[in-house]
Amino acid sequence: MNKLCFCSTTYGGYGIVRVGSLIPESYLLFVCPPSCGRHTSINAIQQKYKNRISYLFFDEHELALGMVEDELCNAIDELLPQIQRPKVFLVYICCVLYLAGFDEQSTIDELKKRNPDIVFQICLMNPVSADTKRPPGLTMQERMYALLDFSSSQLNTLNFIGNNVPINSNSEIYEVLNKCGVTETLHVSDQPSFEEFKRMGRSKWNLVVRPEAILAAKSLSSRMDFRFVPVSYDIIQIREQYEEIFSMLSARCYLEAYEKRVQEAINKAKDAVGKKPIAVGASAVCRPFSLARSLINYGFVVTDIFGKDVVPFEREAYEWIRTNAPKIVIHDTKDPAMINNIGKCGIAEIAVGYDAGYFSGAESVVDLLGDEGMFGYYGIELLMNLLIESVSHPKDLRKMIEAYGLVA
């Protein structure tokens, strides 16, 4: 990180520890100084996995003398008799351990020697790598899917990876994939056991619908073909994404009926929203600039975007906004000065995402975080319905944040 960052109360959802909790029959141990455990411990309580996580705290003395590796192995020996024995044990090490040269391999070897019936994996809670090509969110997914079993012959099944919440069951993606010969789609959260999770390694294809899993997909590409199709709310982009999917599957089907239904949903939302100004937040979607452009092209009025980071697959949409909608204000929500602007940024009456609602003070807030449940044409339909709902039945933002379980 190259500067001090402000972290608002709308930040959260799936940190890397909660992502690990998606693996069935897993147990989590966070090795860190006491202050580092606050956020994850509260999140574990709110998201109901507190009985599957423990903490091993260390101090400067133990770190300087290189005692942590031995203490970790001994602590796990003490912990295992007190819990239901897991099939997989994830050990999260914090950034100061990483910087101090934590010996991953020897620790894993010792843990396997003591507990040969358990699969151990080291995961990196390493915020100092956030600005690199291997930030914590990406390395977590890479190490999670490295646990799959690739020894069996492949099946005509497809894994959705990167999205921590399954795509809505009403999405057309399932019907499209079925028509193209995919016999089953798999997601980590649907697997009832660790053995079933490992069998995701039999799939021929990975569909990466959020950028967090791009490293994992590349690591597995020698075994599984993949396409990176980050959730979009742009009809043209979605059509292009389906062409990518058809190319991967060597099969195709017609999409016209889905596009027609989407246009009807857009028209209905425009009638409900009218010309009310809209703010788009990066906490809601992974493509805020693309979403802003899409809303403008659909006939909505966008005045603000909350989130200044421009990832490569958003560069073209960002430049379009700068050229074609220069009056849109792009806010850096990580700027510490934003603490003085909470509830006072811009003129939006509708906010897409908690961060946009938090900073703009908009009365209507679209209840969406991290593209959860979204994909394809049906994702646009859902978004349009959420826009209508936000206007017709406004909800209190604080209650929405508390209901989701974000950590303040």
C-alpha cells in the first residue's frame, strides 16, 4: 500500500477468512497479533462460523526469536482434541509473519507428520501485497482450489469460481450451459463434504465470474479450460461473454429471447426511476464504470461513482466515462479525507451499493454487494428490479448493513 487508506463501515462481505469457511468440513486458525483478529472474529460471529475458527496470538519476542512455527504446531495439537476433527485445516498467517520469513513448507511438513489424516493449507492474510499482482483475495482462491483432486478422469461438468455466492438459480446461464452439453454445474458452497469439494477437480471447465479467482483459474488451466467473464450489466458485453463461453464449450445456442426479456425489464425500471440521479458504488459490483456506462446508455442519469481503482478489464469503460460523461464525479472512497464527507457527496437520490449510499446520503439504496447472485441477462433483470424496489420501498441503510453482517 502506498498511502493511508480509509475503510468505511460499508466495506466487508467476504474477507479471505470467510472465503476459507466455504470449504466444507474445514477449520480455520488465524495466527496474528491480537489487534489483527478483531475484524475476522466479529465477522465470524455475524456470519455464523465462529465455532470453526480459532486464534493463535504472538508477541514481538516470539516473532524475533523465530518461535512461532513451533508454537503453531503445538497449539494445533492442543486444539484438535477440543473440536470436531476437520478434514482440512487452513492456517492463516498475517503480514508480519510473512515479512519475517515464516517457513511455510517445514511447518506444513511437520503438521502433516503429526496429523496425516488432515489436509493442511497455509493461507496468506497479507495486506501489504494488496497493490501487487498477487493480493490476498487472489492467492486465497488459488490456494483453496489447489486442494482439489485431479486424479480422476474428467467429466462434462463446469465449476463457477470467484463468486462466493452461487448465481441465482433463475439465471439463464444454467439453461444455456445445459443446452451446450454441460451435464452439471458446481460451486464450492453447494458441496456437502470435503470429498465432494475435491471432486470439483474432475470438471473440464472453470467459469471465472469474479476477478478474485483469475489466479486460481490460470494455475489450473493445464487441466481445465477457463474463461474470465466478470459479471456485467451491459447487454453487449454479456453477448460477448456468451460467445467466449460458446468458444470454450465448442457449442452454442440462441440468446435472443433472453435479450428481449431484459429490454422489457429496463423499460419498466426507467418508468419507475425516471430522471432521478444515481450513484454507483464499487462495493456493489466489480465493474462500476461499466455499470455506470450501461445505465447511461439505457437512459438513466448517473452523477457519481464511488471507487477510483481502475482494473484492466474496466479501463475501456473508465475512459468512456471520462470522455462521454465528464460531469460524473469519481470519488476515491479510500481517501482519509472522505471521513469528512459521509452522507454529503454528490446529489444522487438513488445509490447502487452500500458505499454509494453511505457517502451520498441517498434516500434509496440498491441492496447489492459484490455482484452476489448476479450473472448474464438475468443479472440485469435483477438489478432493474432492485432499482424499482429501492424507489418504491426505501430501506434504512444502517439496518441493511447490520442485516448483511458487515463489520463496522
